[in-house]
Amino acid sequence: MANFAHLTGCPDRGAAQRYDFKAIWAAPGLELTARHSIPLFWLAGFDRADEVLTQWPPPNSRRTDGFPEETPEELLVLCAAGKDFSARLTRRRSAVLALLPAPTAYLYDEWCRFVWMHFPQHLLLRTEDIFSMDGFGEGAERLRDALDTLKAADAGHPIRDGGAIDCFASYTTLFAERRHGESAPDAAARWRSALAGFAYTEQGDLLWPARPQQPEIDLAAALPQAEASAPAGSAAARDQALTTLIREGRRPGDVRGRLRLAFDKLVGDVPLGADAPNKTARKIIGSGAALLATLRHAFFALLSAPMGVMLLYVGLHGSFNLLNAGLGAVLLAVGVYCGWLFVRAWRRLRAILRA
């Protein structure tokens, strides 16, 4: 699976069935987001009784981009009352934590308190994005399998088939190793977001989850670090190179983040097309941006360096002229710097084209 899952407040099951976004956004609660999975601690609060069948796109929605209207499909979402969600978290605590290292108990207890404080009505698990790659039908089947597996925890029994849950939550690979160059606090913070989602304030500050506790950091520090890169020439290496070069998935939701991303694109720190919808589009747009950067740096290098050499020659040849010599030195330095930028841009362009 890919894309995003969202957990939001919701006034009632009727609003969930209608997918009435106006009512959903007006309900108390925050919007939590998870990337590429449905977090384990989210699933731990839901049950098959929370299933709601709706349609996507919603019947009352209309496209404004000029494209044809999509045929609505049946979509499975989950909507649970806040008190029921919290009660299940309490009942299933031991069984869920048995799947994870002991220090994750800190986050689980923080999650229980967070739900109790911020979701007084209902919680809605939105799945239209997370199911879009594999299809709504297959996504619904996997989600039901995961909920059936969690049902055993209500009676105090251990969770036997963790694979049904892991296809969503992906918790088994979290604690195998740290990423290459990743510090222990960063690894622990990444685990927290993967297990319980994340949320930001309108100012772009992280609201949830809180910083990891020291036992979580110690656990991360004890893990080995991953290798620097995938084997050269492999499909994984090509995809990793493209992801690194084009910064896949960078989609700031706040004004400050969007402005920062626009500035980074302007100065060339992030190639254009970082938020393009698929790999082919990212590759085409990213390589185009890298080509423009390469030509720009080459132009200024070829313009500045020869002019700098000529002015240095004029300033130093015959009678010494400080103005010409100084200006020539500056232009020569600018030319050398632009040449260095040209080499970097050229390497980036070649890597994107080969990825």
C-alpha cells in the first residue's frame, strides 16, 4: 500500500456514511495522519462493529478541475464512539504490547490519554487514500482480516496471526535496524509516528506524538544501522536514488511549510516535481528541473570565469590597477563556484535519468 491514512473526529456514524466533510471537520478532535500504513495503535481501538460503507467520491461532491466525474465506488471506513475506542484500547493493551518491544508501552499509554482528551464524540478512520493503490475491495478485505485478528485480544487471548495486522501496520520491520545515518532519538521518533500517526499545528509545529522517552532512545541506540544504500544497479537502488533526489512525499500542509518548499525549489534544493503524482511524472519533471539548473550554472560559469581572468590580466599587467584586479578576482571566484554547482547539477541530472 501507499499514500496516506487519516484519523479524525466525527459527530456520528451518519456523517461518516454520508462522508459529510463539513460535519466531520466541525466535530471535536484533531486530524492525525499516517504515511503508507494504518498505524497499529489506531487499529487497536476499532472493531468489526465500527464498519461503515460509504461511497467515494461522495455523492454530493463535484469536480472543479474540468476532468470527467468519477464513478462512485463502495468504500469501507471505520467509525467508533470515543468511549468504545478507549475501552478497547484498555482491554487490548497487554495483547497489543506483546507484539512490540517493552519501551513502546510509554507511547501506548500516552495514546490512550490523547484519545480520551481530544476525541469526545466519534473517531473516523478515512481510507480513501490508503486503499487507492490496491483497490477499495482488496483494502477492505485486508482491513477486516486485521480487525478479526485483534478480536482475540478482547477476551485476554494473545494475538496469533500478526501478519494480518502487519500488512497494514508494518510494525515488524520498525525495530529491525536504524536507517543509515539516523540517530537514536530520530529513530525512536519515527517509530512513534509509525505506531500512532502524527499531527501538526497550523504553525507547523509537531503536536503529536510527543518526544520519545529515554528507554525508547536506548532501544534505538542498541540496534544496528542499515547499509548506506541498496546494491548498485538493482531496482531498489534505482528507486532509492530517485526518491532521494526528488524528495518523494514532501507535502507540507501549513503555510510556512509551503513557502519553505517554494523557496527550496527556487534555489534548487528540491527539484521541481517533488509532489508529482507518480514515479514517471516525478522523473520527467525532476530531470527537466535538473537540466535547467545545469544550463543555468554552466552559463554563469562560462560568463564569469573568462571575464575574471581578463580583468585580472588587465589589472596586473603593466601598471597595477586595484579595481580591475579586485573585480577580476571576484568574478573568477564566482565562475569557479558556478562551475562547482554545474558539476553537482550534472551529476544529479544523470542520476535522475538513470534511476
